[in-house]
Amino acid sequence: MGVLIPGFVFVESRMRILLALVLLVGAQLVSASGVAANPFSREVDPQDIIDRAQATVEQMAAHPDYEALREALRDARGVVVFPRVSRGAFLVGGSGGLGVFLAWDEERGDYSPVAFYSLGSVSFGMQFGGDAAEVVMVARTQDAVDSMFGSAIRLGGDASVAAGPVGAGRGATPTADFLSFSRARGAYLGMSFSGSRLSVRDDFNEAYYGEARRPVHIVETRRVDHPGTRALREVLAGYRDGAGAGPADQEPAGAAPGAGGIRSDDFQVETF
């Protein structure tokens, strides 16, 4: 026969009520966000992700504080672009986004078609009023490219990742498989990708190319292609010979709604 501990039943009851309230609030927040606000929704147009990725690369590379990004793109083995990484994308307190990966083919002299990925569990660090960022990751090694052909990759585990130098007075370029560059609406004291998970989106790949293909079939052996990838591939190829870099004295005008990643209005360059 158990011993009744005074006050235990009361405390247990209060804890159950508190847990129920937390779950209820979380469900309401997720419900209020709606499917359209969820970057993991299958209703997102794959071509829109590619077009926004192109705008993200062009706008970030044109900013004078991202000279290191332009330099990294000159000899990149591959590029991963997430035009919008949002807080609370799929769970309260979580973060994530949809993006694309493409690799440079030295023999062909061009970039591959894109493969779709999701990025989850990003640490936004200490923030002040912002909830979204756009990200460009440059794959600097063949190991980085090869790691993208699995079902998922853990940054900082399966492949090393370091924040690319930003702004004047930059130090030496870090040694890592991936260099990450990001900028956010609002002020951030840091954005960490170590421990983040990159997962293949087979559903988006199949929807875009019309057949089920793994990233290695899209990027490495090129069994499928799509004309909608051409503009992004040409933009990235332009940075290899310096044609896309040029003097970055000022940032381009803000993109029209729906034309790019996050609009360039009121951005503050993120420092690390």
C-alpha cells in the first residue's frame, strides 16, 4: 500500500494544468501561422525558391561588407542557398527553411542543376526584434560536396562549418568545409549553424523535375535538368571569373515583393 505524501497530489495537479496550457498555446501559435507561412510546406512553389535564391546571392554579394563571400564564390566547389530561414518555422522555438544546393563541375565548366534541401535547428543567437535571415553557404572542399549526397548532413559533425568573415578589418578566412554567410532583418549578435541539420527534400526534387531522383543523380550525374535553374547557375558561374563581382560600392535597390529572398530594405549586416 502506497504512502500519501502531503501536497503531492496538489502539485501534480498543478503541473498537469500547466503542461496542458503550454501545449494549448503552442498549438494555437502553429495554427495561427498557417500553411502559407510554413517554409516546410509542400505548397511552396519550387521555382520560387530558386528565384529567391538567385536574388539572395546577387544582393548579398553586391554588399560591400560581403567581399569575402565574393572571394569564396570564385573557387567554390558548391553553393547552398536558403533565401529565408525563419524562427518558429515548424515548432515553437525552432527554426528552419527551404533552399537549394548546386555544385561546380570543372570538366563541364558550369554549375549543376539544383537539389532541394531543408535546414533545421538553426541557432539565431541573441536577437533584438528579428525573426528571419537569408543564408549562403559555400562548399570549399570535395568532402563538403560529397556529404550533401546522403539523406541528411549534420553541420559541425559530418562536415565542419565556420562563419565567413564580414565587414572591414576581416581576419584570416577560417578553415572549414563550409563557410556560412548570413544577414537578417533586425539586429543579431550571432547565427550559429553548428549542429544544424541539412535534409534532402525528395518531395520537392520529384515535384520540380517530374521524377524521383536523389541529389547525386541531379547534381553529379545530371540525369535530370530544368530550364528554370539556368539563371541561378549563370549568376554563380559569373563570380568565378570576376564578372559577377565588380566593385560593390552600394547594394542594389530593394526587390519587389515575391522577387527575392527577404527584401533588402532595412537590413543590418550580421557580424560574428
